Amino acid sequence: MTDSLKQEFQDSVLELTIDREDAGNALSNEVIEGLNDSLMDNKDRSDLKCVIIKGSGEKFFVAGGDLKELTSVKEDEQTEAMALNGRAMLDHIRYFPVPVIASINGYALGGGAELALACDYRIACETAKFGFIHSSLGITTAWGGIIDLIDRIGSSKALSVLIEGKMMNAQNAFLTGIIEEVVNNHEALEFRISELKNTYRSTSIDVIRGIKSVTSAHKRNIHDQLKNVELDSFKKTWMSDEHWEKVEELLSK
């Protein structure tokens, strides 16, 4: 386990906390590797009933990819490897044998919004913000986010959300169908997560895994049809002059 990811297993529940508060809990290579390793190490546990993913602090769930690392990705092969690496991490979440719950305490931006969508259930405090801001950086999604969004809210709404690239508050995300629950504050979020943990602990592991196997098969069927189209679009936009001009503008602020 890395310093950037905390892992705690207690009474059939695995809790993973992305611990990079000073960097907005951004998805560095170290965090991605840590999530991959933890999920792979725990997927066959017979006593595991659910996973909780959250960000440290109260401001950020996940601010997206780590720009300091991503600015060095400028070749076609590097771009494809980066996209496939992030997708593999989110696929571990999508197809994990038990449900994965996103406890969204703050901003979920770019790749952070994609991570939240890859989970099976999303609960956010009312101060959380969601930003599918890829278009503002001149790129499309890389890790399956557009596919998850289409599956959740339909192609028309997904197209609008992704092209506009606007920030939305938790209530709007709920009304749009992106998240399942909104609670009043961080204390209420912790309480609701605790309630869900107890629900899963009291439910048969065979029932949990049986239901998740069907939802995973549904996700896999959709992603297998569309993932190569998403990858091609991402590579084209990532390599574009427009993208790198927008990155330079952002880094200069």
C-alpha cells in the first residue's frame, strides 16, 4: 500500500481513502497503482461484502488526474498507455465482485467524476461539486466515463453534460441522475455510509455477489461495444494543439 492511499478492513467492509489532500486527492500514478493493488488483493476475500472509496479532507473527493504527471504524456503510445492504465483501474471498480460505494465529500472533477461513475452507488454531501470538465481542456473522456454517463442518464443528457463541461452542485447531479443520494453535511455523509455498511453486513454474501455479477455483466457488455471508440476520440483530442494550449493556460494561472 502506498502513502497516498489508506486501506482499512473491518467487519466485511473495505474502506479506501485517497490521501493527497494537498493535491486535491488527484489520481497520480501512485494512487492508481495503489487502487489497482488493493482491489486485486481483496477481490477474492470470502468475508468482503462492500468497498467504500473516499477522499481525505472535506474539500475534494478526487480532483482528476495529476496534471504534473500528465503534462509529460505527449506521444501517441504514451497517451494510449495512460488511457488504458486509468481505464484498467476503473474497470477493477466496475467489475469488482461486491458493490463499490463512492462517498463524495467534495469536488469530483474530470477523472474524479469518472471514478465516481465507475462505482455502483454514489452518496454526496450537499457541498460537493461535480465537473465533467474534459471539454474545457480540449479532450474527451479516457477511462470509460462517457459510457458510464450514457448508461446512467441517456445519450442526449450525456452529450449535453460533456460538451458544456459545466460544474454542477450535488442537488443538480442528483436531479440529473448522476448520483443516488445527497445528504446535508459531512457528518450526515459519515452517518449514511455507516448505515449502508450495516445493511451490507446483514445481507448474505451470496446474494450480494449474485446481484453484482449481473450488474457487472451489464456494464461489461456496454463498455466492450464502445471502449475503442472512446479511446480513439481521446487520443485524437489529447494530441491536439487545442488541448495543450488549454493546459498551458491552466498551469499559468
